[in-house]
Amino acid sequence: IPILGPDHQASQYINQKGYFSMVLQALVDHKGRFTNINVGWPGKVHDARVFRNSGLFRRLQEGIYFPDQKITVGDVEMPIVILGDPAYPLMPWLMKPYMGAGCPGQ
């Protein structure tokens, strides 16, 4: 989130794109409702670090956020997962975009 440069520790708020900001991490459900918000980290802090230090990450690691919840697609039972930023770690409950090179036909 773009912000005005703070008086104290201003360099910590300059993000990788060169402007002052704060990090906003949010989780939205399949209906577009916010279910978790974490805001306030300086813009210089990497998204993956913010995520790993969040209460959301701890609850997901402990199995508290989605306890034993699954969804059936067709006749296949699948776990509920979060779709995350490419910077986030790949976890059993967190999927992220595949960054490898694909075939031209893909």
C-alpha cells in the first residue's frame, strides 16, 4: 500500500519498486469475503517473510485454519488449499503458480 514517507526509519518503507509502502497480506474466500488481514509491515520486508511471521501461517501450520475440511470435485475428494504469491513457500495447504518453463503447446 503506498504511503507518505515516515520521519523515522524511512528507508525501511521503500519497497523494491522504489516508493514508500506498507505490506498488506489478505486472505479472501471463494465468495470474495476477507477472512484474514495482516497489515503494517514496512514495504522493504519481503512478502514471504511477512507471511511466515503471520498468525495465519501459524494457524495453517497447526491445522487450525482448515481442520479436516475437504471438497469433492466430481468424484474426487480434495483438500482445501490457499492460492498464494509465487514468493510464498509451497506447502500442503498452499499452492502457488508453477514458474518452470513449459512446452510451447502448453
